[in-house]
Amino acid sequence: KQINKWVKTQVHIRNVCASGRGTHLNSRHLGDATVLPKDAEQQIVLWVNTLPKNGAPVSRSMLTLQAKEFAADKGLEEDNFAADDDSEHCSDTDE
């Protein structure tokens, strides 16, 4: 099954490798994901950095909710921006 999938997506695989993103584990087509603008990312960084100073740990759920709130503030609809609750890059402290 996997070989058939590779054959079907051969052009996409070649394009990803040619673009230098061949080592990425998950390659999306352009437009498949919506990212926050840089200023919204900076707001999240500031928010995350201030919480531990106040003694509050940052959980995966808190980060997801905050990212969705910043996305809404930037006019991104929830259908277009989905902060992932299953992120493997965040450590969970309260779940």
C-alpha cells in the first residue's frame, strides 16, 4: 500500500525534495496550513515567557486556547486556523 501511495504522489515527493524540505516528516501542499502572522507569534512568546515568572506552568491546553484566541484577534476563522491539541512539541503539565 505504501509503495502505491509513493507512486501516486511521486511528483509531490520530487518537488518537496527539490525544495529542500525532503527531510520534513510531514510535507503539506501550499495553503494546507494557516500560520499566525509574526506579530501574533511574538505575542504568544511574550505570553508564554511571562507565565512561569508568575509561577504558572504553561500546559498544552493553555497554549492551544491562547493561540486560537490570538488567531481570532487577527481575523483568522477557527476553520482556517486549527491549533493542534495533539502537538508533540509541547510538554503537558496538567492533563
